[in-house]
Amino acid sequence: MAPAAAGPAQLVRCGQKDELYRSGLRSGAGTALHGLAGAKKWLEWRKEIELLSDVAYFVLTTLSGYQTLGEEYVNIIQVDSTKKRVPSFLRRAIFVSLHTVVPYCLEKGLLHLEHELQIEADESRTSQGNAALGLSSRALLRNWIQKQVGVLTEQQKKGVLQIVYVLKQCVPLLCRLHLAVFYISGTFYHLSKRVAGITYLHFGGLPGEDQSIRSSYKFLGIISLFHLLLTIGVQMYSFKQKQRARQEWKLHRNLAHHKNTTKEKTTGRHSRCTLCLEERRHTTATPCGHLFCWECITEWCNTRTECPLCREKFHPQKLIYLRHYQL
């Protein structure tokens, strides 16, 4: 009996089985590091240990030309786009890199970039901290990002920070879109295999036995796609509402700024905001009792949910706008 293209049910079971074995390998490696180096080193290198475990799993299976345990479980084999040959070593290497190394680098890169863009201008970076990291990949990545961020202007930093925020929101949406497309087409379960052009053939089973299952997956894909579009619509609406509220606030601030400045000058009191170092406009109190400009403290809360002075944690909705406060 000639092999047929693997259906979505086999691909899903294969992915779940591989994830189960990868989780066991990551858990074992983490336990070994925890026992040898202690909890501190385990927490520090946990992500790297998981990366090495995943790379080792796919190097010993896919890259070496063997089936993974999940592929063997459902009796499927990898083929290239012609469905007549096993994928070349280059295709398999691209898949392993995109499936393991690239997500790790993207996550770490965005995390370090966001941290460097949000860091305070007067915050010192001690040379001892950099020396303690040595020549690890994380230190090299962080140093490279620090150099790139250091040459940017404040306006450029704000723009890059917005791009980072958009990327962090779009990557999960892209994964959900790919999953919905897989449910409909039933071809590529992982985005990395779609890029590498790796598909599967299924050996055994009766032809046409998966038609009802494929129909169920197509229906699930349509629902997933509809839910994704609804999520994007809600996020876009929320973003527009925030932009509209910000524009209305700027208009209100410009109209009331001259009036408030005149009142403060007549009373002879010139209280300053510790964030902008100017006279407070539209005084706002944090739950811990410190006073700031409304725009300054709300912009601060977009990245940090703590008081700029005493570092007490609080939720942004706990801010209190003192409408007629004159001090």
C-alpha cells in the first residue's frame, strides 16, 4: 500500500508526543543542574538548559536522519516538498534552528532590548556585574544591545520601544494564525517546518479513513481563525481608545495649563514633580502618598507598577487625581 500524506490527527499526536519527551529531557537536565550547582545556578541558567535539551533531542533524531519518538509513535516520516525524498541536511538544520534557537534568541533579545530602553538615565552599570557574566552568550547579546541603544536619541528610543511592544504582541498572534491555517489545511503543524518545507507521509492505515477527522479539524480552524480576528479587533479598538484618551488629555492639559500655572504663581507655592522636575500639573497621588503630574505618573505606570520614590508596588487604577489641589 502506497504511503499517503499524514493527516492533522497524526501530526498533532506526533507533536504532543515529542513535547512530552522533550519536557522529560528538560526536567532531567534541570534536576541534574540543580543537584550539582544549586538552586541559584539552576534559576540563572534554566532557559539555557531547556534550549540545550531541545537542541540535543532534535540533533540526535531529526538532524541525524532518524525519526523522532513522536514520529515513530504515529508511524510517519519526513519528506521534502516533492514528497519523494527525505529532507536534505540543510532543510533539517534550518528546521532545528528555527524550532529551538531562533525562539530563544528572539525572546532574550526583546527582553534585553526592552530593559535597556526602559532603564533610567542615571542608573549606573557596574563593571563588576558585567565581569561576573564573563563571555557568555547572554553577556555578549546584552553588550551588543547596549551599544546599539546607546547611540539612539530619546525619540528614537521611544519609537523602538513601541516596535518591541508590537512585536511582543504580534508573535503570539502569528503563532495562533499559523495554527488556525494548519487546522484548515492539515499540512504544517509547526511554523518552522512550513519555512523549511518539511512535510510527512503516513505508512499504514486505510485510505480515506481520516476524512471525517479532517472535516472536524477544518471546522476547528475556522473557529480559531474567527476567534483570532475577534481578538485582533478588540486589541485594535482598545489601542484606538487609548490613543483617543491620550489626545483628549493633551488637549485638556494645554487648555488648563495656563490657568493652573497662574493659580500656583498667585499662591506663591511652586511644588515640583520629581519625574519631570517641573511644577506639578494636575496633581495625582499614589497609594503611598507621593504626588506627581498626572501625565508623568501614568506614563511611568505604562512600564513599571511601582512608586518612583519609595518603590512600593501598586496598580495604576489606584492613582488618585486631586482635581482642585493647590499645594
